[in-house]
Amino acid sequence: MISGMAHICMNVKDLAASENFYRGILGMEKRFRFLKNGEEIGFYADTGNTTFIEFF
């Protein structure tokens, strides 16, 4: 039986548009950033109760 979920991962075409929707419109907070050569390539959005959506 599943009692919780740590995170799900979504591969998106436009990271900035995804951030705008999930943070700007839905109000989720960004918790972790993934950088490669100084450029952000992904992030976690906090959905509450220690569950996150990971975007790449």
C-alpha cells in the first residue's frame, strides 16, 4: 500500500513556462534548483506534505 509520494518528474518543453504556471498561477514554491554550467535545467515545486513536482 502506498502511504505517500516524495516526488514525480515531468520532462517539459519550456521550463520557464512551466515555472510560470506552477509557481505564478498555482502559487507553488520553488524548493530546489538543478544547474548545469550555471544554467538552470530543472527545479522542484513544493506541493505540500513533503511532496514535490520535479521539472526538467
